[in-house]
Amino acid sequence: MARNGVNGTSAAPSVSTAAVLKQSIDMPKGAQKVKELNFDDFAGRSITVEDLINGTSNMGFQASSICEAVRIINEMRTWRCPETGEKTTIFLGYTSNLISSGLRGVFRYLVEHKHVSAVVTTAGGVEEDLIKCIGDTYMGAFNTSGALLREQGLNRI
């Protein structure tokens, strides 16, 4: 058997190299490069929440969405009607499963400290409150089999 499992040579198949090593197009002007957060930049001082959030702006997956969400929230909080000077009305909308996922305290804080003007949720919020009264909610893996959970008497939220 060949070391790499391909026809006795150590070279990659040409069909693979043609697909993977194909010449890339030029990136559009202004395209953002992925950039990691370098914690060494904060040597000698504590990193702030603002540093951390701003550091996610050029990260991949959902990290950059955190920075964008903070930017939008800050824009909403500082917006004023040009004619009246009135603040914007901020609605907090969420699905009920977010309560059991650990965000209940965040929502309570936002309402208690008047960071939102109105809350819109689904009727499942009552169910989530009942679930919270019955017992604790635990972290699980997204890819756990539903059949296995049922067999173990566990529910997915």
C-alpha cells in the first residue's frame, strides 16, 4: 500500500491540486482581512470589554457579528429625532428558548435599567418559566442525537 493511499506516489492527484491551488481572483478593494485579537497588545494593562468587542470586528464566523451588533446598539442608543430630539424606541424581540439558554438575566437587566422600551416574545416564555421552576437547564452538544436524549429522559430547548 502507498504511504498516502494514492496510487503508490507521494504526489497529490492532479485533479486535487488543480482544484485547491487554482489561481485566485484579485480581492475587491476594501475587502477585510481576517485579523486575530493579539492579547500581547494589552501587556501591562487589563483588557477592557471594549477592547475585546472591538477586537472581534475582523474575526471570522460569528465573532464579527458581535462587534456589528454593538455598533448597531450604540447607534440606536444615541439616535435622536432631528425634529423633536426624542430618543428612539428600542424593541427587544426574542424567542422563548433564549430564556432557558441563559439570557434571562441579560433581558431582565436591560428592562430593569431601561435600555429597551418594549419587549416582544412568544407565548413559549411561560413554558420556559415553568421549565425553570421544575429544574435546572444544562449545556449540551448541538449534534447530540434527539433519540438518545429522549431515551435518557432529557429535553432539548
